[in-house]
Amino acid sequence: MDQIDYFYSILNNYNIGKISSITSQESGTKNKSCEIWIEGRKKYFLREKDSSTTVLKDLEYDHSLMEYFSSNEIVTPSPVSNLNGETITEFSGNYYELTKYIDGKPFIRDSEEHLMIAGRDLGRFHLIGAGFQRDYSKPFGRIDPPGPARDVFNDLFTNDNSKSEFPELEYILYELDLIENDLTDEIYRSLPQVLIHGDFHPGNVKYIDGSLAFFDLDWVSIQPRLQDLAYGILFFASDRRENIDPSDIYSLTASCTLSIKKSLEFISAYNSIIQLESKEFHYLPYFIKIAWICCRADGSKKVPTNDRKTYIKKDILIPIESVDELTDELRKNFNIY
């Protein structure tokens, strides 16, 4: 059975009308996905969830969250029920979810309007997410802990020869030690906790009529909101040579220069919805640095083995070197002393 026929077999479990075509989608994971066309228009999106790595209760949680956000004016995909009235379909050993297709525009890196919408609607996501109630919550630990990132770097550069090719390694390890010592698990959990998106970058949003639509809620969990804000500064408020192609790990994790002007606009838009506390400005640089280092460490597992060292080294210090200057300006602008 080819892939398109496979998708048709799954879609037989739904009453969605006559399918005119199916378009298979490439993704950065082994999970299959496709767009479903009805009467010549894209109407639905089917996504596979590997049962060996997906916790069914987590998936049920995500679907409840989608429905909650959709009913509270946060745009997210809306799960479609199958013929049994369930939003999760089990087929050939895996789980599948069908959602209504949401059309929209991608993030444009030099658009002030897009930047402000990203900050404002992230604030709305956090504010409205506080009202979501469910007995079950995802058992996620700390996102982007420094230990596993350190292991990646040490494993890649285990001998003196490889370390000499990467003089920046010592500085990266120093920063990881600093983060581990200053942003302990206790402090991490003492910071304001909200329901965060957990993977807030341009590949997981679309712009629709002046609002942000949020996709891929797999990493939604209760965490410090600084996690999402750090991603926002790195991916939405930084200066880049080219627009991000989310399907290309090299493009998604390309080095960037942090922009004071754009970051001020992004944080101001967020603050118009929900105010940051003064202590959060102190810990924001740690979140930005560890988010960036982990982006490269995690990304190195997705590139060809013979390119991992070159990939992880390329311009890695550029974002880190400007973090302290950026956060100093943020504190001055928001009168945090």
C-alpha cells in the first residue's frame, strides 16, 4: 500500500465528504502527515503520532486544550471527531488526529506588525491558558536543562584534537555551568509559571486577520513563561539574513543577532496583555542563552552525522555575546533596577 492509499484507509474513519486529493507533507520527524482537499480546497490536516513515543493521555490533553483555546478566541487547530465520536483514531499501531485546516500567512522577519502581534498574542496565550482546568497534566520536567546540552557538546568534542578545532567550546561549557549554578531547578520553579507553548517559533504559527494562530501544542505544559519569551526574542525579534524555513533545520537554527529595538517592541506588546515581574528581567538572559545552546545541541541530532560538528559550531557565539547588552537595555527601558 502506498502512502496516499494508506491515508485514504485512515480517512475512511471520518465523515468529511468526497476527497478530491491528498497532499503528503514533508516534516522534520518520521511521523506522516498530509493535507486533505475537499472540492478543490484544502480543508483538513491529518497527522500521525507514533504510539511508541506518544502518551495517549497527553494527546487527549492536547485535544481538550485545542477545544478550550478555540472557544476562548485563541486560534488553534480544531480536532475533528471520527465515526465513533472520538478525536483520536488508532490505525495500524499508531494514533492519528484530523484537524480543520487553517490558512494563514508566514512570519515576515522585518515586519513590525508581525512582531507586535507575536508579542501580544503570546501574552494572550499565557493569560487565557491560565483558565484551562483538567485533572491530568503532562508530566514534563524542566525544558532545556543544561546537563543534556553539555553532554552533547562533550560527546562531539571528546579529544584534544577536536577541541582545538572548536575554541568556543570552553566558553559554551562555562555558560552552561553558570546557568546550572544560577538558574537552579528551585529558582526555575519559583518564577511565574503559566501554560506555555513550549516550541514558540515561526514554524508553529500563522498570521490570520491580525491575529496569531498557534500550531503544534505537543510541548504545552506548566513552565516559566520566560521559556516562551526567550524563544520569542530569538526567533521573532532577532536580525537574520533570510526568512526562516521551518522545514530546514539549518535555516530554523541559523545564527542571529539579537535586536534591542525589536526585543523592546516584542516585550512591550507582551506587557500590554500581561506584565512581567522585575525578577524575570534578571533571569531572562539565562533563558535566552540556554534556549539558543539547546537549539543547536538538539538540532545537531537531526543533521547528517558527518556534519554535526560543523553545524553546531557555526556562528554559535553571536547570539550569546549580545544577550547581556540586550537585557541591560530591557531593564533600563522598563525601569527595573
